[in-house]
Amino acid sequence: AEVFIKHPTIFPLEKFDYRTYKWALGLLWSRVMDFQYVDNRSSSTGRKKGKGNKNKIPAGNRSVHLRCIVPICDMFNTDFQGEMSHCYVESKRSVLLRAAKDWKKGEQIFINYSPTPLSRMLQLYGFVTYPIPAYNSIQLWAAMDSNHASFETVSKKIREALPGFDPQTTPFSLSEKDPLP
């Protein structure tokens, strides 16, 4: 929020509302890559002058989560049997793309997100792969504001179509064999 206050001519508050925020966040989240790695460097919990520091965390004991945008990588198509994976190399502060085959000129490159539940793919990246594995399903929450003008009408239609189902408390489970509620 400080940047908006410090630079109102660049970031006029009337143009940055919740809808714009959600759009920007969706754009960002659909492009980021998440990495987990172990930080092998020693780090201290407090800076002290002099030799040695009793507060050092031993190397290899600090798990780090990193979320970043990696140019070009967000353009690769996804395939869970894809022959390329990715990891973060902390010592080089870079992303390593590892191919399991040689690529021919003009050949499409697929990135493999590793075994990731489709619900997580949908939530984080805004898409799922196809075909959906038979064992996998996506949970779709469709709760509605009970104060909304059409709440009763919609609730009645859902109860008629799906007796005993309450979308306020239970998600729809979507799978390839049963794609629609």
C-alpha cells in the first residue's frame, strides 16, 4: 500500500480496486512456479560482532519455499508424462530445466509438473490437464451468499436436481467419468 501512497500519479487509487487486484493476482498465480529446496548455507538468527556465532543454523537444516516467475517457462504446455522437469538450483540462484530426450527443431516442449493433484493445478494455475486420470477428481465449491436475491431459487433447483446435496457445506466432485454434478 505504501507504493500507492508515495506515487499517486503513477498508481491512482481509483484505478486499483478489488476487481483489478483479483485480476492481477490471477495473472500472477497462473504464471508462477513453486520450488522447495534445502538452504545449505549457514544462517544466523542474530548478528554479533566477533568470531563465531552460537546462533548459526547448521547447514542443510533450513527448508525454503520459493515462488517466482521464470520467463519463458510459463509458456510450456503441460504433460504429466512430459519429458522435461524443473528444479531450483540455490547455489546458482537459477532454474534448471532437465530434458529426458533430445529435442528436434520445431518440436513442442512439454513441462512436467510432477504428480500434482488436479484440484491444486486448477486452484493455482487455472487449468487441468486432459485426459483426467481415472483416480483423480476436482472439488468444485459452489457456495452462495445466503443473502443474495436468487439464493432460495437456486438452492431449490439444486435440491431438486441433487436430493440431499448441500453446496453450502459440500463441494461437487468432478471427474472424467462424472464431469457434471
